[in-house]
Amino acid sequence: MKTYSAQAQERFSAFFMLFPTFFVIISFYFYPALYNLELSFTDMEFTQLRTGGDWVGFENYIEFFTSNDSFNVAFNTVFWLTAVSVTLRLFLGLLFALLLNSKMLSSLKLSTLSRLFLLVPWATPPVVSVIAWRWMLEPIGGPVNEFLLYTGIISEAISFTADLATVWPTIVTIMVWNTTPLVAVSLLASLQTIPDDQIEAASLDGATRWQQFRFVTLPYLMPTLSVLCLMSIIWTFNNFIYVWLTTLAGPGTYTNVMATEVYMKAFVDLRLGYSSAVGVSMAIILAAFGALYFRVVGLSRMQDKVG
Amino acid sequence: MVDHPAKKPPSRPIEGGLIVLAFALFALFMVAPAYYVFKGSFQSLSISIASGSAGWTLKNYFYIFSEGYHIYVINSFLVCLTATALACAISLFAAYALSRFRFRGRGLVFGAIMGGQLFPWIILINPIFILFARNGLVNSHLSMIFIYTAVITPFSVYLLVGYLTTIPKSLDEAAIMDGASRFKIVTQIIMPLIMPGLVATATYGFLQAWSEYLLALTLLSDESKKTLPLGLYQYFGEDTVNWGALMAGSAIATLPTLLLFLPLQKKLVSGLTQGAVK
């Protein structure tokens, strides 16, 4: 092997070490994504699995952007699925982190216990989270309805997943329950990096508790918060499982979101071409958030990290 | 029972009360759903509704196993463990190359891997289903293993790159002086050193695969091939819901993740937030 220069050997090793990962990324991410783009310009249906569909240009996109249902789907995705749930998740996550970091809790020796409690939803798979909450909210025998009936707050059991007024809050609750611990734990980790003397100095200067939070604590948390926010948006926007398992996008199509629309158009209505066009539209919106994410996390910072 | 009066927090009864109340609400919100599922899995539901309380029973567990629940458990373990092992192996080498070699386009490669982590799998279900169906790869555990390897890999590379930066490069250089090849360095020097990080990465990957639903739903329709999340959800029948079976199945599906999470939570957190907290 002496015939190769040291540099060539290094290049050789780098190539072989990266090759398997690269192969996986290209064959399972890039190639299917490009194929999906091609599909979105065809009218392919399930019966044409082998033959493929005909080229229809932008027809699928025009149909998606002009249909009446699409407005509902887009609104559900942007408002309920993403905006409401991400806001609540960050807000509650911050609240939990502050609570778990409070001196009172550690003086009562509750810190370890509360960290354990935080692990429970985090370790619960989404399917199980949906099952647990559907049972909690079940009209007959479900603990929430039992409690509300027993205390006399309501006189008739509420069917949370069937009632239009409660179905979205139910889905959001399940998502928030399952995903807040990650936010809380990450924020707690950054809270613990704040030097105590900073807070003390602020309180000596006569800062109120709110001012301490606003001008000392919050700036410290900002980098973590912004990364968590963007990551949550990206992961939530294309989330399929919570809506699908809780309501199957129903009642009717009331809670339909873009991800469930992609699935239903392909595997219920059997219109693979149209479904792909919905998917591509989603990907374009996500790419914008992805670009923002790379900006905030900073490709440069990643480069620092790799060396 | 305060032993250290100096450490006693300033006495603010209202604030203290609020914190205790907040803690109670927090604890209730976090634990109640899991508690009711666990409790319900050991009860016979029809009796408990009628009488308000019921004795403990293993009826629900016997029922789901008589219905073949263990097949889903075995399938899930088989697919997820194999995919995790594969993903860790290829990610370790990729992460090593990214952290130790400099070459043109390295930033781009790392960016592409990071992009994979944010990639919306929902838009890949059509092409993957079509390509797999054409080649007779649906309803196959081998396909699921490859797909889950692809799902796990980007984040594993990201985590491992983080752990690798904590290992000084002088170690590699010394080994090269002694004539060790790069592959030998990874397997014999680096791997033992980042074992804790590798275990955390593997755990995270396993959990990702263990709870995956969408791709399994798309690619597995054969009853004997289904993974746990798919099998579990079937107890929501068309008209009737078998709550006892759902709860027992849920308890079994959550046990491995809970056992894995407990010892590893601290490591996971530091790995997850390393990009954000500096």
C-alpha cells in the first residue's frame, strides 16, 4: 500500500466511512423525494401502480389550491396543529422548567420526583398517548367525565372526540402532553447554566421577580427556545399520527390536516398523483422553516462542532 | 424537618402555596393518563363501571396474548433492534469521518444529513410504497429494517458527532504513528471510548423505531408482519372499543421505552441540546 500517498489514503477512508450513510440518505430520502415530485405532475391512481400515470402538468396543484376543502385543511394545519400546539408546548415547557428549577421544590425534596413525572409522557409512544387520553376522555367510564359529572360541573357526559367544540382542544392536549417534557427538560438544562450571581446581582439592584425573569433568565434561554420553537414547528407541521389516531381526521373531515390529507388521498381515495402534489406543497412550506432553522442553529456553528 | 436553617427559602407563604399547587397540577397532568391506563389494564372494565371498583385481574393480558399480541412484540423487537444496530454502525463511521477528515463539500454532507433529521416522512410514503410494491418489498421485515435504519441514521450521526468532539484527536494521531488504519482506530480505540454516547444514541434510535406508526401502516398489511403500534391500535374496533385489551397492550408497549428512558435521560438531554446550549 506504499504506492498511495498518505493523503490519498485518508481520502479513501473518508469515502468508505461516509458511503453507507450517504447511500441510505440518497436511496431513502433524495431519490423518493424526487420521484414524489415527478408523481405530483401525473394522474397516477392505485390501479396504475405498475404502468404509472399520465403527465397532467400543474392540474393537481391547481385542484389543491382552488378546492374549498383545502382552505379548511390549511387552516387546521397552520392554526390548530401547529400554532396552537407549539405555543402551548413552549409556554407549558417553560413553566414546568421554571417550576422544576425553583428552590422551593428542591427544599421540599420534590425535584427528583418531578423529573421522574416528566419522564412518563416522554417515554410514552404516541400511539399509547392517544389511547391513554381517549380513555381519559371517554364518555362512558372515562375519568375526566366521571369527575366532571361527580362534581356537578356538567350534567351530561361530553363526547370529546365527537363534539366539534372539543375535538381540536382534545388533539392539542394529547400532543402537548406527549411532547412538552422534551421542551421542559431542554429548558431546565439551560436554566441550570445561568450563574446564580447574575440573579443575585439583579435582585440587589432592586429588580422585581418579573424583571429578573425578563432581563436575566429569558435572554439566557433565548437560543434554546428558538431552536426548540423551530424544531417543534417542523416536526408538528407534518405530523400525522395524533390526528389520525385520535379522530381519523373526523368527524367527517373536520380535523383533516395536510399530513392526513396526503395519506387519505393516496390510500383511501387511491389518487397517488394528487396526494403527491399535496405532499410537495407541504414540503415547500417546510423548506422555508428548514432554511430558517439552519440560519438560527447556524451552519457555521455546526461547522465549529465538526471541527 | 429543615436541618439547615441557612438554606431555608425566604418565607413567602403565598408563593410557597402557589408552587405546591402548581406542582400538584403538574404531577396530575403528567401522570394521570399513564396511571389510569396501567390501572385499567389490570381490571375487568365491565365490572368496574358497574360497581365503581373491581379486583385485580390478568384477564386483559391473557386475552391479548391469546389473540397473538406476542407476534407484534417479537416483530417490533426484531425490526427495531436490527435497524438500530445497523444505523449505529454506519453512523459511527460517518460521524468519525465528519469529525476527523477535512475535505471539500464536508459542510454540504453534514447539512444533507441534518436535513434528513428534519425531513417530513409523510411526503415519502407514496414513492416508497410504489417503489416497494413494484419490487415485492411490501409486507417484509427486511424492508422495514432498511427504512427504520434510514429514519434513525441522521439523528444518530448528529449525536455521535457531538460525542466524538469530546475525544482528543491526538489519540488518533498517536495510533496512526503506530501504523493503525483508520478503520482499526474507529473499532478499537474510538468505539470503547464513546461507548456511553453510543449506547445513548442506540437507545434514542430504538425508541424512534419502536413508536413509528406511519411507515408501518403504509408498508405492512399482513397480520403476521405487523409491528406493535399497528397491532395495538387494532383494538379500536369499527363499532366497539376493547378498552381492556388496549390498556394491557399499551402497558406492554410502554414498558421497554420506560425502562430505557430511566437510566439514560440525563445523557439524552445533553445530547439533544448540545446544538442549542453552548
